[in-house]
Amino acid sequence: IHCTVYATGCIFKYDEAHPLGSGIGFTEDSFPNFAESFYSETKGYMEQMLKCYPSCLTLRVRMPISDDLIHRNFITKIAKYERVVNIPNSMTVLTEMLPASLAMAQKGLTGVYNFTNPGVISHNECLDLYTKYIDPTYTYKNFTVEEQAKVIKAGRSNNELDTTKLMEDMPEGIEINDIKTAVEKCFQRMAVNLE
């Protein structure tokens, strides 16, 4: 029986082999290098165990963004923060990616896939689009990762995931935009939904 698991890509952090801004992303064969939160550490273990099941499709979702402002939406979360770090990350725009996951399951794909839109986008870029499309009065401030570490209980994963395998294996007829295009289109839909 085929099983699709919506897992996480928050099991990595930028490192010497995958430097911030380099465009070198973690692949599906990369071993987790981020265990600064209980969540990430246990998800890293779980992914390794799921590899034992040949009928399992494991999708590494990151910072999911939806077309509404529901509390689980990444945009809703960061818009409530007093300050944010400005680090580019891989992210998943659900409106594009959920239909892709169904097509992948129907095709019978298995194994691990980095399940994000290609490329990276920063928190600032997301919040600038929030200001442009949702709330022109909204403002935010930045702080460094070191400053952030002083006010949070667990570390945060920041990384870029390589989507080469995903795009090569994607069933025909499924359109996946790069993350910057996908997020802008998401905000355009969100603005209409809020009218």
C-alpha cells in the first residue's frame, strides 16, 4: 500500500558544504545536520526509519504558505513576530504543491523528496509582499540569529533544499513556480480572498 508522509525539511542548517547564499542546496541523500530542537531531531530520526519502507513517499515540506491567513500559515506566524531574521530559506507554497503531491502519489513515486518550490526567499521578502498586498501599514524589524537565539527556546532551521529530483520526477501537467513567483501569486490570491 502506497503511503505519502508530509514530513519536514527543517532537519538541516546552512554549513560549510551548503553555505548561505551559495545556491547549493541539501539533496535527498543529505544526512540531517540540524538537531537544535526536539522537533527537528526526532524528524531526522523518523526520516531515516521511513527509508526502510519501499512504498513510502516522504515529502520534506518547509515553512508552508497558504492562500489564507490561518494561524498555521508561515506568513501569519512571522507577521506576528516583533522582529524577524532576514535569511533566505526554501519554502512550500501549498496551493501549488498539494496537487503536485497527489500527482506524485498517483504516479507511484516513493522515497524522499525535497518538497519545496525551487529557490529561496527571505523573511523580509515575504513581509514586504505582505505589506504590498495585505496591510500597507504593517512594519517589521530585523535582528540577527545571535539576537534571536537569546529570546527563543529552541534553535531554528535555515536552509536551502535542492529541488532537482522533484522537478525531474514531477508528473506532466503539474506547474511549480520558483518560490519568489509562487509567493507573489499566493499574496495576489490572498488579497482577493480577503475582500
